[in-house]
Amino acid sequence: MYTVRMANIIVLAGGSSDERAVSLRSGVAVARALQAGNHNVQVMDPADGLDNKIARLKAADVVFPALHGVGGEDGVLQKFFEDNDICYVGSDSASSTLCFDKARYTVLLKEHGILVPDTALVNFDQYQQSALSQRPYVLKPNDGGSSIDTFIVREPHQADKQAISEAFSRHGSLLLQELVTGTEITVAVLGSLSLPVIEIIPPADQEFDYENKYNGATQELCPPVNVNEDVQAKAQALASEIHGMTGCRDMSRTDMIVDPSGELYVLETNTIPGLTDQSLLPKAAAAGGLDMSALCHRLVLTALERSRGTDSF
């Protein structure tokens, strides 16, 4: 479907964020997929910085960041690429910075009339005093992912205050949101195409937390069984709207809750979604007819077309 000769590709994986372990897995999956497409692939870990690797990065046809969290999705890496004229896959620095800052992102969506949970960025004292913490809530890093240091609290009086205090000590402030109940879904966008909706069902009486994201215990249904086709279509349109509104390009994945009345509440948008064999973007792409190799090949081709055309590829 897509034609391009063998490209020299550097996959960035690892890094120094809390999501390093997931990033390493994403990097392995991306590298294997690109190698299956006969590309020449190197995997590079930027944990010690990239300043001493500029020549290697510039020599590559394209860089594929499979980095999650700080230093990967927050716009710093993308600004480095832009400043050094390096061709790369994914959203630019402005869009990455916006989506990574969940508080700012939530304000933007609310200004555009998109439903979001009631939200406050709080320190520990503000958290304890907030009316939001007196009813079911979610507490999570404003600038993190993979459900690390995320607390889903359905019974506020049973909250693990010691663990929460330790999370505040690590992050300084956290995002406090009302817990919107309903069916969790996610919608990936590839280029300008919204991929099929995935419904997320954690194990009985458990949450979609870090452990259940990667242990295979969570059901990820595509097509969904508890979301009707009209709501699925609205979710796809909304994900595409947010992708454009925030300036995303190449790929994104927007997480939502469908409440009992069928309303869609938006939680966040990931500009470098997980790319492991357990991750949701590859599963959505597969449901849309693209296996992992075709998905990664398409992302590489898009970056090459944007950067310099494909005359030599």
C-alpha cells in the first residue's frame, strides 16, 4: 500500500522518565516492526542525553521516538529535533507540550465546549481541602502517563493517604479530577483517520491501573460491546477534532468515558501512545487493517514526506 525503499531509522527508546520500562518495550516492538519491513534500524537510548549523538541522528533518514513521559512526550525532545533540523515521527513541540500538560489541555477543551471532568491542579494541602477530594475522584500526575502514581478513589474515606502523600512528594502537585463513572474507551487517530474504538474493561472489582494495563488481565474490546455505534461514531469524530485542535500530527490516542446517558467525557490525549504488543494504538490499527509493521512503516513514510518528500525513497 505504501512504497518506500529501505530507510535508515533510529528508534529512540528508554530515556530517564518513570515510564522507561514501557518505553523500552515500545522501542523493541517498533524496531522489530520496521526491520520486518526491511528497514535498517538502530535503537538508541537517550538516557544520558542526545547532544553527543547529533551527528548520528542527523545522518538517519528519520528518527522514531518511542519515548513516554518526561523527555519524550513533553515537547523538549521535539524542540531539539526542530532546532537541529532532524526528521522525526510524531507531533511537533508545541502540540506535545500542550497535550502533556493535562491541566492546560483540560482548560482548552472546556473552552471549546468539550465535556471534561471537574479538575484542579493541587498541592497536598490543597488536595486535602478541596471539595473534589470529598467525593469519588482520580488523582494523577499532571505530566505523566502509564497510570504511574495514579489513584482512582471511589471511597474517599478509604484513600491511602500515605501513598498519596509520597506521590505528592515526588511530583509537587497532582491533577485532581472528579471520577466520571461509565464505560472507558479510547480512540486513536492515525494521520487524519480515526481508528476503531476500543472499549476497556478492567478485571472485576479492579481498576485500569499500571499493573492491569500490562498483565493481560484487562479486556480490550474492538468493536466495543457496551457502546452503541452512534456513540462510537461520535467518539471517533471527537478524537479527530481534538487531534486537530491541539495540533497533533501522525498519531494520537484520546481516552474518554461514556457516561450512562451516552455523553462523552474526555480524559487526555497521548501524542506518543504505547507501542508495545499490549498497547492500544497497535490494537486499534490492527482492527483497522494495519498490522504493526504497516503501522510503523506508514508513520515513517509520513514523516519523510513532511520533511523532504519521497523522491529518493
